[in-house]
Amino acid sequence: MVKKTRVYCGVILVILAVIGFSGFVGFPASGGNDFPVQAAADLDGDGITEEYSLVDHCLTVREGDEELWRSPRDWRVDTLALGDADNDGTLNMVITLWKKGSFGALKPFWLTGEDTGYKNHLFVYGLKDKTMKQAWCSSDLDQPIISLTIRDWDGDGLNELVVEEGQYRRIDGEEYTLNTHSQVRTTVWRWDEWGFGLISPL
């Protein structure tokens, strides 16, 4: 899922029903969605449910008639999950997406050229004051995410990300897509304050 056994900040999901959340842990999801995905939750705990809609790889978040957030036009959002991914007692919106560039506007000192690679990423958001805010964002992932769940995998009271990972297929230059014929492996990751650390390659 990442370049090492830990993803660092610089940098989670199958058909979702419209759900009300209360102490929600997580639910299954799948990548590469070409069908509408709908979900509902109260991420900021204000008693008002937000509607989450993923259509044609564009994700929108609405509260009543107000649009709170929309994914950028140059992102291809594949998957959506709502759950407490970082074990802080609040729900997160977690998405996987394809986009150009690994680091955004703030590039590491060792990158001297253009950041033009097109790969898969994992972004975690929180909702506060009607604003969707990035809590943690990955650089490009070593293996693209096909599906994941947010759940207590080992029964210790903390949530983990149980992830199915695929492999890339080069399209042209540094542009990649999911290799739909590649082997899939399952890994388990847990939030550890700096990012998601690998718990187990199942």
C-alpha cells in the first residue's frame, strides 16, 4: 500500500446504503466504482446528517440544500468510506483517488523536476464548521487500493484498515492505471499518529 511499512503525512468503501451512524466502526467498499454510491452520516456531530454522493468518480458532500464539498475536477475518486479511521472518537470521510502529482504544492527538497506522475492516493478528511478539512493525505501509493474496510480487525477496541491491494499498469511515461489482471493481496494497517503502520500482510 505504501513505499515502506508506514505511510507518512506529506501524503480509506462496495455499494453504500443511506445509513445513519452512531458509534459506527466501518463498512466494506470496493474500488473502481462506475456506479453511483450514496451514503449519509453526521461527521461533525451537530445532529444534522450530511449526504455523500459519488457519481462518475466525482464526490459531493451536501447538508440539505447546501453543498459543503466537491472533489476537484482533476481527481478520479474511486472509493468512499465513513468511519473512525484514526481512532480519535470522531468519524472520518476516507477516499481513494487517482490524480497527477504525488506531493501537491509543497514538494520535498529532493524533488527538483516536475511532479507529474499519475497514481493512486488515500486521503482522510474530517468535517468541522461546515468545512471538509484534510486530516491526512498520502503521497502516491506503492500499490493501488482496490477495496478496504474500516473495522476492529483484531478485537482490541481500535479500528484498522483492512485493504485489498492490486498492482499498477503503466499507460505512458509516469501515468499508471490499475492492472485488473494482477494478483491481489490483503494487508492490515493502523493509525499511529504519523500515518498508517502495517500490522499484517494476510
